[in-house]
Amino acid sequence: MSIKIIPQEQLEQQATNSVIRQIPLLFYPSPKTLYAHRAERLKTLANNNPISDYLNFCAIIAEQQANLIKHQPIDIDVTCLLNSEYPPLSLDNLPLKDTWQDYFTPLLDSFSDTTQQIAIVIEQLKKNSTLELQNKALHLLKGEFDKVDGNEAIFIWSSLSVYYCQLASQIKSKAIAENTDKLWLCPVCNSMPTASIIQLGGNNGLRYLHCSLCESEWYVPRIKCTCCDNMKDIQYLSLEKELAAIKTECCDACHSYLKIFDQDKDPHIEVIADDIASLILDIKTEEEGFAKSGVNPFIFAQ
Ligand SMILES: [Zn+2]
Ligand SMILES: [Zn+2]
């Protein structure tokens, strides 16, 4: 891992590259506002969108995630996880306990009045034992997405995210960079990104990857494939004009792509919500022969 999180007291002792050190490498999430903001954005995007029903479904989940953080917060001292060669919240460093399941039943219960299709998924999920749910969660955290039904995965991942996001927000430490290669997995929890974001103002157009699980954002240089580090022949596709706020960054070396969102061009962008709402751009990019190198918590392909 090239971005490494170390305890504060060690930070001063590290001789790090002075240029890289000037750049904020990592932003931990703000769970108290993140999900409520996402729910609002999903509802806005649902107006005039061909997949508005789906965006409204995702908004209900995000609203419940916000409620869970408000009413069932967790406070765990994660300092002991920082002295490790692994990312602090990775499975290698922090075995999965079933605490996340405290969020699972309330999340399912937020759909009291819903479509028959969703009701069937929820009914199936409620029949799972703690152990069965634990196994499904472990498959997802290991990236074995084909081992879990895609509809079930959305509810499991959303509950896991409420847990991991809070833990990530409680890390009181900074990150250092050893180099800028191999940055495709989250330095906090080792999960795949959803997309890249150029944050609104403040960071001089720097690009960050947004974690699909713990919602942290980490720095990756621009015009570089986030999957294989290739810097040649990177091309950008968009649905509108050249200066569009949403593009796909496509790599000719490994034929992968990931979306890049520019908040300077549209300050309302929220990575997860806008990634779903721009599904048509995924379809167009895949038609050009590229495969997505990220995960959206609301879209698990089978
Ligand atoms: Zn993460
Ligand atoms: Zn590549």
C-alpha cells in the first residue's frame, strides 16, 4: 500500500517526500452528514431520470443509514489498529465481528410499504441466520461478488458501510505517501473505489478516489489509470460537451474505466448518487470495450 496511515506520534519521525507531504492525501468521512446529503441528492436526481424509481429506492436506504448513525452510533477506539502493515480497517487487520448486523434488521424494516420484488428480497434476507449473513458479508468484503445475490448484497453492503464509515471517521491519524503507485484500493479499509472526484474548491483540482465501503477519499494523481498505473493514452468519454462534469476515464492498457466527477463544474455532485444516475454513461463506455474497475454500493452485477 502506497498511502499508509500511521499514528500521529510517528508522523514527525517519518522522512517523507516533501512535495507529496504538502498534499492532503486522505479525507476521512463525516457520517453525520454524508448519508443525509446522499439521500437528498438521490431524490433530486430522481426527477427526470429514466431510473427514478430505483434512485428513490436508494434514497430510502440512504435516509435509513443517516437515521442509524443518529440513533445507534458506535464509538470504538481504533488506535490499536494503526500499528500494522495492513490498512487499519482491512479484514487482515480487523476480523469482522457481527456488530454490523445491529444495523441490518432496522435497515430492512425501513421498507414496510414497498414493491413485491423488494418485499421478496427482504423476506429472504430475514430468514438468514447470523452466521449466514456473516458469510455473505465476508464474501462481499473479499470482492467475491458473484457469491452473493446482487439484490441481497445491496442491503448487506449498506449495513456494513454504516459500521465501517463510523470506524473510519474515528481514526485520529494522518496518512503518509511512500509513492504514488498502486493506489487502487482504499488505504483505510482495502475496498474498491466507486469513482474519482475533483472536490469543490480548496484542493487545486486534485483528484481523489471515493471508497465504496468506508466512504474515505484518497489522493491519486490525475491522468493516470487508477487500476494499473498506466499514464499513456488515457481517454475521457462523456455524454455531453468536452467540459462535462461527469466523464469516464478509460485506460487503453488494461481496458478498464472509472468515472471522474468534477465538483468545480457541478457543486451538487455526490459520488455514489451521481454514479448511479449516470448509468447511461457506463453503458456507452462498456460499448467501447472498457470494463468498470469500481463498485457502486447500490449496483452489484451478477
Ligand atoms: Zn475504505
Ligand atoms: Zn489501466
